[in-house]
Amino acid sequence: MQSLSVRELERYDRQIRISEIGFEKQLKLKNSRVLVAGVGGLGGVAVLYLTAAGVGSIRIVDEGILELNNLNRQIIYSEKDVGRLKVEAAAERLKSLNPDIVVEPIPHKITLENVDELLNNVDLVIDGLDNFKTRFIINDKCVERGIPFIHGAVYSLEGRLMTIIPGETPCLRCLIPSPPPEYDIIPVIGPVPGIIGCLEALEAIKIITGIGKPLTNRILIFDGFNLDFTYLPITKSPRCPVCSKLSQESKNDL
Ligand SMILES: [Zn+2]
């Protein structure tokens, strides 16, 4: 278990002063590894806050190349990054923000074939994706391997957030059994993924440190047109193909 340097104690001073965090929980952040799936509007914001907060190892996975039309919301990047691999530009930005953390940029698409390896030694996953096909690949594997998964999504001025603790709470498939129709292009304005991405980072910090109460068993629907935050309850579905398999396995274990 590593300790915190004098520099780190100064860098994180204001959050160490939060009585629920303190030195011990800050060390937990340092010794944790988070996978951020997709570094666009959602993941790019979440990962900036995780980096600033001192999450020690961050694995960013995205196969995308930055385009000019990404910059209305993907504030981790600058115009000079257009045409570059997003993970490379993001890793550079994160290292310049906080050289004390380890960033692992992985320029791949997440698939059924590589998801297992990508999740190795990961404590938690943040959803920064734009499609449900990949979200389901991660959801299913996270439930199977017992890795907390924070789901976020945006469309227009609406955002959604839900935290999944495998074995304890409903998962993404309990809520949506099969992938909904996908959009080729998602209309969106920056502050909306900004809000949801920030909340994803906060949920991650809470789960790693064990403080507060995560957003489980319900989903947050953020309506930016009216600035409404609505919470809807979600229950585990007996027909969920992922959770039902898990409970069947644990019954077999008894
Ligand atoms: Zn489920």
C-alpha cells in the first residue's frame, strides 16, 4: 500500500479536509483503478474529475479520432487535437493536470473478445459510451465479475444516471432487457454530459471510498429543459438474463 507524498497532501488538501474522506480515503483513491469506457462528452468530463481527485490509475478506452463537431461538449480536448486519437490527446491532458497518477490509454473498441482483459484489475467502470450494444457488453461482464458499473447517457437536453453494484442492485438489463434502437448521431449540448459526467465521477469517488449512499435501485432522469431531477425506482428483474444467471450460480454454490 503506497502512502501520500507531501505534494499529494497539498494537492488534495481541500478534499482531505472533508471529514468523511480524510487521509485514509484519499489513500484508497490513490490505490484504485478505474476504467473509463469512452472519452467523449461524458467520459471526458468524468475522467478529468477523477484525475483531479487523485484516482491513482485510470484506464481510458476509446477507438475514436477527435472531430471538430466533438468540441461543443468534449471539453477535455482542444482544437489542436482534431484528427488525433482521443485516448492519446486525453492521456496527455490528464497527465498535465496530474502527473502523480497513471493513465493507460487504450485505442480500441470494446468488444466481447477484449472486455475481459480490459476489466483486469479494475475496481470500477464508468460508462462514457454512446451506444447500448457496448454498454450491455460491459454491464454483463461487470455483473459477472462483481465490478461496480456507473451508467450515464445523454440525449438532447436529457441525461440519465444509474449505479450498478453487482449482486446487490438491478443492472442495466433489468431496466432495458434488449438494446434499444441506436442513433447514428446523438443531438446534445455540452452542459448536459457535463452534469451527468460530473455525477458519474462523484458516484465513483463515493463507491471507492465507501462514503455516502450511491444511486442504486433507482435511475436519475435529468430534464435540462425544465431543470428537473426525477428519480424512478428500479427493481431487479427475474427475467434479467444476467442477474438471473448470477442468482442461479449463487444458489448452486450453496
Ligand atoms: Zn440485471
